[in-house]
Amino acid sequence: MQEDLSKAFLRMVKIMDELREQCPWDRKQTIHTLRQLTIEETYELADAITDADWKSIKEELGDLLLHILFYAKIGSEQKQFELKEVLDGIAEKLIFRHPHIYGDVKVNNEEDVKQNWEKLKLKEGKKSVLSGVPKSLPSTVKAMRLQEKAKQVGFEWENKEQVWEKVEEEMDELKLAVNSWQSSSQDESDNEHKKVEEEFGDVIFSLINYARFLQVDAENALERTNKKFIQRFTQMEEKALNRGRSLHDMTLEEMDSIWNEIKRVK
């Protein structure tokens, strides 16, 4: 099994080398032209995971592996690093950050592991426990990661009831901001609207925190809702067309009636 795995990996490395040397498109690529494609492949993998589509997960993992080899090939050409350095680097990092496996550190649960992980990262030169969260992450995912990292140093609510109280507090502040904006003068309107946006962000952040306490992936939950909305909306369009109607010509009440019909069918 190990030998077969090694052969498969080396075969892929060889193919990457051949494509880089012989294919005009592959030869033209740079780390910058690949960046957007890598992001796209990552989202395709995320879609497959949300749908629990194992066939697609396998395929998308292969696409991502190709991108990793592609970057490593370019790194070698630019005399920046070799693929072996990439593999050795992550291996050494994993060994260093798992002293409970490769050392004599004792842990009781996964929370101990996470806390040790963050402490070790600080020893590596990280200036903040929040460092390492990519700036370009989608905001929902970024909020989840920031909260998880803050948790590792004890900056965390004790229970979900406290978090929900915070959600309600932020919602009240949002309502006040909305009322203030609606009653503001034209000169004040822009500043008041910025406060509305700020308070709305606070509500979302606190709801994401609440989702963590419910052991819910907020990003995945929202994406599942997006998919459900798309499915129901397209079904509503189809039902309207089957009745010789267009949504553009229907009242909200008529559309809502069809929407409720679709919801009742599970």
C-alpha cells in the first residue's frame, strides 16, 4: 500500500514536470495567474463537502493537489524552494506542534491540543494568537476562526445562554441605531447609517459566536440555506410558468402562496 502510494505521488510529480515543459498553457502560468484558479478550486471543494458528495470531494482534492505541485514546480524554477522542502517543512511543523504525540506533553482532550497549538505558534515568532487568520478569508469564516483562536487563551463565554444574551443586546443596539438613522437629518444620515452597518456587523458576529456554542458551522449553515432558497425559488418560477404566469406579473401574496406550497412538500 505504501509503495503504491509513493508510486502514485511520484507519477503525479512527473506529469507536472512534463506539462510544465511541454504544454504552452502550463508553461505560461505563474503564481499570480494560478492564485484565482486555486481559490476557485478551494470553493469547489467546499461545495462538495457541503453536499457530502464524496465522488466530487475526491476529484476536487486531486485538483488542489495539482495546484500544490504546480506552485512547488514554479518555486523550484525560481530557485526559491524544492518540493522536498515543502514536505519536510510541514512534517517538522506537525511534529513540533504535536508534543503530546512526539514528545512527553500530556493532554486530556482536544481543547488542550488547541491551546498547546496556539502557545507553540507564539514560540515560533507569532506576535498574536490572532495572527495566521488570512485577511482575504470570507467574513463568516474569518469570524469563526478569530473566535476560536481567542478561545484558546480563555477569552470565551462560559455558556450559550450568556452568548444569546449578547445576541439580544446587540440586536437592541441595532434597533436603536436604525431608529436614530431613520429620524436623522440629511446631514447626519451618512454617519448614522455607518452606525447601523457597525451594529449589524456586531449582530452577525455574535450570532456566529452563538453558532459555535451550538456546534454549528455558521458558514456551512448559511450556505445550506442559500442552496435551499435557490431550490425553492427556482421551483416557484417553474410552478408559475406551468400556470402560464411570470413572477414579474404576480403579486407578493401570490408568490408567497406558491412558496408555502413548496415548503409543505418535503
